[in-house]
Amino acid sequence: MTTRTAVITGASSGIGAATARRLAEAGFRVVLAARRKERIEALAAELTEAGHEAVPYVLDVTDRDAVATFADHFDRCDVLVNNAGGAIGAETVGASDPADWRAMYEVNVMGVLHVTQALLPALVASGDGTIVVLSSTAGHIQYEGGGGYAAAKHGAHAIAGTLRLELCGEPVRVIEIAPGMVMTDEFAVNRFRGDEDKAAAVYEGVAEPLTADDVADTVAWTVTRPSHVNVDLMVIRPRAQAAQHKVHRER
């Protein structure tokens, strides 16, 4: 049998890289799509050395033409993990920069749209395709200082739900994974424009935030369920986080 292929966007770090490792271990040929060439090439080399099939591909998911060219390079796609995304800033709605909102919308919403549209024919043709959308608990509830990110992740949530309706009857599952507080090397640092102190304060006193591998574990589990089983939505948070506004912090 031909090895099943999984495409992971935003695969250069964090949840994307962890997901690539998990799916490679599950037997998939993984396509590592991200903007940072050195990172994905290093990850591909790591996976290849471990005996897995891994292909790096430099890609900006907000560039529709580049995404179309990317899709033409692969003769099959069985799983698409729309992971590329991110947050910029934590200003109030009244004080935020519209350019930040636009940038978040481009990667979190339009990026999902571009890649999904480009690979959907191959996913249907596979006879057993799976689309995963990495959204966020911010895509289900708002919080102060998170207006732009919440708006973008609500958009990602809407894409997943609409796709599931539109693809009913086709051999394609649509899964949404919505993580809460996840501590990775870059997410909060990027959000606060490189301010490591502000980034560290997000997790201060929280005993065990989720890790990238925790989220990747849920992606791999949902993708490897029997074909007739669709995990529509999985919300995962650390035990210390009961809600966006309710986090236990040890002092």
C-alpha cells in the first residue's frame, strides 16, 4: 500500500512540529509546510534519521498562489492539519491596531481557506480524507485583550463547522481541536512582540500548562480513529484552567 500522506502547516515549531513527529510515528509520510526553511529541514532530517518519511516545503499559507503551487507538488493528501496561526498583541478593542487584526485574520482564517481549498480535491480522491483545524478556546469564548485573536479563531471555528456540513456524504472527516492554555517556546513571545517577561507572566504560577505534545497527542488520536468515527470538536485545557477567565495559580 502507498504510505498515507499528512500535510501539516506551521510545522516549524510548537504544536505543528510536535504533530509532525506524532503522525510520522503513526506511519504517515509527513509534509512539513512552514515559512522557516532551516527549521523544517532540520525536523525533516530528524524524522528521516529515525526511519520516517518527511518532506520539508517552504510555504506562506497567506500567499494563495504559493499554496496553489504547493498543492501541485503532491499526488496525494490523506490528512491536512491546518495548524499555522498565531496571535498578535493583547490590546483592548479600542486601542488595538487594525493591521494586527488583519494579519491574524490572514493566517488564522484565510490561510486555512487557501490550503483547504487547494488540497480538498486530493482529500476527497483519497477516499478517506481528514481535515483538522487547530482553533482555540478563543474561538468559542471571548476574553479581555483578546478581541482580534478571538475574532480570527471564531472564523477558523466557522470554517470547520461549515465544511463538515458541506462535505457530508463525501469521504472526508472534519475535526476541530480547540486548545486552551498551551505553553510553547514562541506563541506568547510572538504575541507580546518579543517581550519575554510579558510572555512568562501568562503562565506564572500555573503548575502544568498544556504542552505542544499534549495537543499533538490529541490530533494523532482523532486522526487515527476508525474512518467512520468523526471527532467533531475536542476542547482541551490544563487542569488548572477551568475557563478563559478562571485559572488556578500557585503562589
